[in-house]
Amino acid sequence: MNTAEVQNTTEQLQARVIELGDILRIKEKKEQLLIEEKKLEDPSVWSDQQAAMVISKRAGALRQMIAQWESLALRANDLQEMQLLFSQ
């Protein structure tokens, strides 16, 4: 594989990761996470332990999905940057 092919492949990977973020609606999930975290900051939510647990679990699931996607996006970006460094 030559340098141009590697560059094209890393660019395609980066584009696919961005597309995946759109498919997974990561931006919306980040907004929802902020809402859930705000709910958990309210001391009155803890008066109903079961409801608080549901909110907490939902926030945890959102946090995990966002973190996994962000890790993938960071790795794809790092790969593209490494490719650019090696091609110089």
C-alpha cells in the first residue's frame, strides 16, 4: 500500500467514524446526559431511590456510549495524524 492509498484509507476511516457519530446521535446523547446529570444534582430526586437509580443508570449508559465513540474518534484522528507525519 503506497502513501496515497494509506492517506485515502485513513480519511475514509475518519469520515466513517463521524458518520457513525451521526447514526448513534452522539450529539443528542451528550445533551441528554447533561439533562440526566442536572436531574441527579437536585437533592429532591434522591427522595425516590428507585427513580434516582433509573436516572443514574440511564446517565451511566449514556456516559459509556459517548466515551466509547469518543475513544474511537480519537484513535481514528491519531491514526490520520500519524499517517500525515510519516508521509512527510
